[in-house]
Amino acid sequence: MVTKLIKHELYAIGRVIVYFAVALLGLAVLMRIMFAVAPASPFFGLLLLLYVYAVLAMLISAFWLSIARFYRPLFTGEGYFTLSMPVTADQLIWSKLLSAIVAEAFAVVVCVLSGCIFLIGLDNAVLTEIWLVLSEAFSQLGLIMQYDPLYIVEIICLFLTSLPMNLLIFYLILSLAQLCTNHRIGMAFLIGFAFSMGLSIVNTCILIPVFMVIPSPHAAIWVQIILNLVVDVACFLIVRYILRNKVNLIV
């Protein structure tokens, strides 16, 4: 059932985000042509500015659509249909979370692909400089893997625990906001602001001093991994509880 839900979510997100992807890739092709024909023209500068905005729009749209696909089917009038389906709250959360991660990964891939389109045919000196930077990064990674491979495992674990955290925090904010009968979007902004302020205070007053006294870099990374897991699990469980017991479909 989760697979079917993910397919439905990806279709709903994809039919919108594909337009951003086509526009970004088309702009990258046009910019590559203009760079080959007239790199010093004002029109190329305008295209470059539009390209930067298009990359930002691609990334933001993927995240925004993922958040919207959580809120609308669950906490608006669509919720009467969604919550009547023979699926559990866990399946709903997992399907929306995994489809959101796939959508964001797709946005990143499209942005990288557009950058590669622009790099095609550039001056060899520029490509050589880029290759030297990448080679240095990979050589440093190789040294880390050779002398302390535990860092690689820790970085992967840190990435995997950080990846869903922002989405789950937004899911929690929207779930708490829908408990209100009126001005839900406004309440979501207020709750989000309170969350950000609270996290900033905790980070400044507690986490940073704790990390400064931890002697081992490995220990510091594992503390961060554990904290990420705690936040992930806590957000998931609270959202699941709200979906099971506290959904307010008054619209």
C-alpha cells in the first residue's frame, strides 16, 4: 500500500515540478548557446540571472510541493477522502515523507544536469580548474577512508538522520496548526517561528557549549546523530498521534 501511495504522491508532485525542470534545462541550453555566441552581451548576463533564479525556484518548488502534498490531502476538505481509505497513519506519513525526499533528490539532479549542460564546451582551462578542485576533494576523501574509515560511516549516518528532519518538523508544525479552527496558515507561521526561536536558543545555550567540551570528534558526530534521531522519532510519533486522534477537518 505504501508503494501505491508513493506513486500517487510522486504523480501529484511530478505533474507540477516537471514544468520547472523543463524550464530550467531549456534555460541552461539557451545560456550555453548564448555563451558560445556572445558571452559579453547584456542578454547573457540577464540569462545568467534568470538561471540562478530558476535553480532556486526548482529547489524551493520541490520542497513547497512536498509540504503542500502533506497539508492539503490530510487537513483540508480532501481529508474526508484520504482518511477514509484503508491505510494507517504510519503509511500516510511514510508515503509522503519518502515521496518528498524523492522529489527533492530529483530537483537536485535536474540542477546538477543543467550545470553540466552549461559546462559543455567551456574553455579547457576552466574545466581543468574544476577537475583539480574535484580531484583534491576526492583525494582528501580517500585519505580519510584510508586512515579513519569510521568518519565515512558517521557522515553517512549523519546525512541519513538529517535528511528527513526538516520535512518532519514541517509536518509537525502543520499538524499542530490544524488543531485550530481558524487562521491555520497564520498559526502555522507562528508555531514555526516559535520552533525556530526555541531551536536557536537550545542550539546557542546548550548544544554549542556541549559540543565544545566533547574531546573526540567521533563522539561529537555521534551525539549529533542521536539528537537527529530523537527529533525524527519524536516528530513522527506526534504527527502519527495527531493523525490518529486529533484531526480537525473543519474548513
